Amino acid sequence: MNIRTILLILYVFTVCTLVQANPPFVFTEEAGNNYIGRHISILKDPTRTLTFSEIQQLKDKFIDIDQDVPNLGVGDATNWIRFTVKNESDIENLIVNLSQTNIDEVVFYTVKNGIVDSIVSESSGSGSGFIFSHQFSLFDLPIKKGEEIECYFKLYSHTQISAPISIHCQKSLFNKLLNTDIFSAIYIGLMLSMILYNIFLYFTTRESHYFSYVNYIFWVVVAQLAILGLLAPLLEIENDWIKSRLLTFTGATSGIAAIFFVKSFLQTSENSPNFNKLLNIFILGYLIAIVLLGVGFITPAYKMVNFVAGGGSAIVLILAFRLSRQKYRQTKYFLFAWCIFLISVLVYVLKDYNVLPYNFFTLRSVQIGSFIEAILLSFALGDKINIYRKEKEESQSKALKILLENERLIRVQNTELELKVKERTMDLTVANESLKATLKNLKDTQSQLVEAEKMASLGQLTAGVAHEINNPINFVTSNVTPLRRDIDMIWEAIGEFEKLALNSDLSVNEKQNWIAQYKDDLDFDYVKTEVEYLLKGMHEGASRTAEIVKSLRVFSRVDEDTLKFADINEGVESTMVILNSLVKDRINVIKEYGDIPFVECYAGKLNQVFLNIITNAIYAIDKKFPANSGGILKIETSLLDNGSSVAVKISDNGIGIPEDIRNKIFEPFFTTKDVGEGTGLGMSIAYNTIDKHNGKIWIESVLGEGTTFNIVIPIKQTINS
């Protein structure tokens, strides 16, 4: 015996009490058509993995049922039903009728003389090999007089399961199914007639109440068709995924339609706003159930629909009783109709728990109740429309009298009103001017604060740029004096050469010797080498200065108030060039720039964000490593997986941010720096700038280990520039 079987045996021993096996069901022509629940026994398989051969080994673990129609409840277990049929009639071909629709899996086994004689599988309706095609599960049972056959049902469903099992001959089964179908046809016909009649009234009166009523009754009919097992055949639905969800889905949609009708008929938004909000919560519950149904949680969705339906019905009943105290005539039909429907549902439920007998009336109580409800609600609508018309006539008469009286009052009070209007206009003008002045002061204050932060950043920027430019400029200026000296020597040599060239007293050899001697005295080769060296140094200094100026231009972005596509990597790099004097050689800067596209942004404002964050990172590193190297500043850029945004990550191994102040970092005027070291606006401006780009910025920090600023910016902006 495997572990799975052992677990099931333990489960049976813990939750069930064994009793003596129920006797076989003896079929006679007089005993036929009755439910055989008191002759069956049940075993639940919570693992849903046991095979039929393993089930046969657990015969003594089946639990006998003392009910005509057992209620198997709602659960995620496979239900095995076992019973024995003995034929004492002359009829040799019997039919097993499982008159329960909406069961996801039905498998029927018969064992004759210890051998599995037949296995028939059904997924809903139309028994295999039987002459009738029906929504009930029908199975042929070939058994001669005096023979016994052991039968098994394997049942599984995500919804409520009851097992109304009966044994028939063909004639009695035909009569039973005929009665069932006649009732269903009558019910559908009556409900359709109510729908068509009220559709006609809607187009005649154009009253929205009729539309909500027709919508409600339509979904009630659809839900009842699903309960009767007729919806899938009528719509020719063969997909098991859809069929397993029809009952719960139609229950949810009919519940939503019911709530919308209640809101329309009782005018809850006007008469009871609090109840109206509560009804919206029930609609949300139905929608959640539909979502659960769509993603595969069928049983939780079914339970939620039942829970919401029960709670919603009770709330509607309470609301109707409450409003009946104020408007009894308008709510009496509605209240009576709702009570009738709830009683019919209660009868149907009590039947499943054997409080009431399982008969034609209790089985069809919901259909009967829904039809009576439809009629009463139709009366309620008609009565409501008549009341509306009468109230409208009365209100028109009162309105006419009030109009005449108002006309007289208007003539009398016109002069006084004009005077009061002038006085109020003056007051409003004064108040408006005061508000304008206050608003202007606020804007000026805001501008001053932002300018203060910009000036603070400008101070850092100026110091860094001055330091960076000073070195190459000094290199250029220091080379000017020796270069001028060498050039003067060259100019002097050129003058001497001109004199020599004009002297005709000397021969060519004498001139050549003189030139060689002069160049040797002048050390002309050294002068040439020195000039080249000085020019090269000045060129490098000028190039470095140009590079710094270019970085400054990229950083400043004169077009910062205009959305343009810019290179984020270039902006970060220009910021690092400007802050190079703060970094020096004591901080190890790691740059991992990804291959990212140009981003539509306010480039200058983003560079300001990078400047503020990197400056704070350098500050945190200096606090942790005041005089030693060891600081690490890491800057990463990348394209996110969705391809619509880029990410910038700036990390440091500084002192970190305590958890109790981490949520305050982006608040205006909040700073952890000493007085005079910061305005407290840098991170606030950074947050607002990223928000203006429809992006996100957040912090990850560990105290004593470091901080990471994460920035995500969409590549394409959807805001108006």
C-alpha cells in the first residue's frame, strides 16, 4: 500500500465514524422513481489522486448516508458514491439518473460479479448510449431480474454538489424528464414575456427604471438557465473551461444587475447615500469574484458570490424596510417581491440540508419565486411611474404658484439686491486684491528659496570649475614667458640672418660658417625643442580648459525649460567633470554607463538632480573617511526590461541614512548637514524634478554601510511641454 492510500485511510479514521453498510436498493416498478440516498455510502478523497482500483480496496471506509438526497457541500475533494442495485422487476434495462447539473466531472462505474463491467464518463448531460439527450447525467444499467450490480459515482465540482440519484425504467424516466422540461419551458416562456413586455414599456415611457428592470430579469433568467443546466446546450458551448465557470459567472452578473436595479428603483443615491456606498462595496465583491473566476480560483469565486449574494440580499431587505417607513406606497411591492424571492431561496437551501423534503416544489422554488418576484416588480414599476406622474403634476402646480410669487418678490427686492451686489462686489474686489498680493508674495518667496538653492549649487559649481580651470590656465600662463623669450631670440636671429644675406663682402662659405657659429652660440636646436615643448603644453592646457567648458555647457543646458532628447550618460559625465575637484584621488569612482537611448527631458534640471545627489554622496563619504582614502562612488545607467524607461543608480559607501529620517529626505528644508552647509532644498527640488518627468526616485540605505539613490525616467514624456 502506497503512502497516498495510507494518508487517505488516516483521513477517513479522523473525520468519519463507521456504521453498518446500507442495504442494497431493490428495484421494483413500485419502488422506481424514488431517490436512493438512504442506500448509498460516500467516501471523500481530499488528494484527488486515488484510482478506482484503490477505491475498491477501501470499501469498508465508505460512510453510509441517512438522507434521501445527500448534500456533498463545496470543497476541493473528489466525492466517491457507492451503492448496490438489485433488480426484482421484469425490466432488464434500467437507467441511473443523476439529476444534478453543473458538475464538472462525473464518472460512473459498475461492478458485476467482482469484475468492472463498464465505465462511462460524463462531463455534463446526455448520458452515453441512452435514447434521450438531456442536461441530467443518465447512465444505462443492464441488469436482469434477480441480479445485483455494485455501482460507483466519481463526482467533482468547484461548486455545490448534491446527489439526487434515482433508478428508472425508460417509461418512468421519460415522464420525469418531460415534466422537468415542461416546467423549464413554461418558466422560460413566462420570464421572456415579462422581459419583452417591459422592453416595450421602456421604449414607450423612456423611463430608466424599466431598462434596469429588464437588465436584471434578463440576467436572472440567464442564471436560472445555468442552474438548470440549459445555458450551455442553448448556446452550444462545448469548451469545458467556459462551462465550469458559467454557474458562478451568471450568479455574479445577476447579482450586479440586481444591485443596479435596487439603486435605480429605490434611488439610494438620494434617499440613503450610506446604503448606496455599501451597495457599491457589494458590486466590488462581485467583480472580485469574476476576476478570481478568470484566473482559475473557481471555488473561492463561487463561495464569494454566495457570500456577497447573502449579504447583499439582507442589506437590500433592511434598506427596503427602512424606506418603507417614509414611502410605503412606493416600496410595498418591492418589499413584498424581495421577501418572496428570499423565501424561495431559503426553501431551496433548506432542501439541500434536508430540513425540507426534496420534491418538485422545493427543487423549483427559486424559479417560482423569481417569476413571482418579476411580476410584483413589474407592478411596482407601474405603480412607481403613476406616483411619479401624480407628483409631477402636483409639483408643476406648486411651481407655477411659486413662480408667480417669486416674480412679485423679484420686483420688490430688485433694488435692494442691486445695492447688496454693489457692496459685495466692492468687498470681493478688495479681497481679490489682497489674495493677489498674498499670492505674489508666496511666488516671490518660492522663487527666492529656489534661487537660494541654485546659488548654493552655483557656489559649489563655481568653486569646482575655478579649481579645474585654474590648473590648465596656470600651465598656459607659466609657458608664456619662456616662449616669448625663445620667440625674441628667433626674431633676433632672423634679423642677423637678414644682415648677413645683404652683406656682399663675404663669400658663401664665410656666410655658412658664420651661420653655423651663430646657431651654435644661440643653441638653436635646444630653442627649437623648447618651443615645441612649450606649445605642446599650452595646447594641452587649452584642450583641458575647452573640455571643462564643454562639460559646463552640457551641465548648464541653456534650453533647460524645453523638453528635448538628451544623452543621460553625457549629463552625468559632465557633472562628474565639474565635481572632479571634490572627488580628487581619495574617492574611487566607478562608472558603468549602459547603452541607453536619448531621453526626452529637461536636461539642465536633470543635471541639477545628479549634482545634488552626487554632492550628498561625496559629503557622506567625507564624513566616514575624513582624512583617508577608501571612499567608493558608483554610478550606473541602464535600460529597463520594458524598454520604455532608463534607470540611473548612484551609490556610495558613506555613513548611510538612519531609518527614522529616511522618509524625510525629500521634504523641503530638511537637512542633516551642519548650519551653513546646506539649504535643505536640494533633495526636494530633485524629487519634484523627477516627478515632473513622470519618473520615480527612491532611497536604499544601510546605516554605516552606504546609500543608493535609484532614479527611473521614461524615455518618452506624455506631459505637455
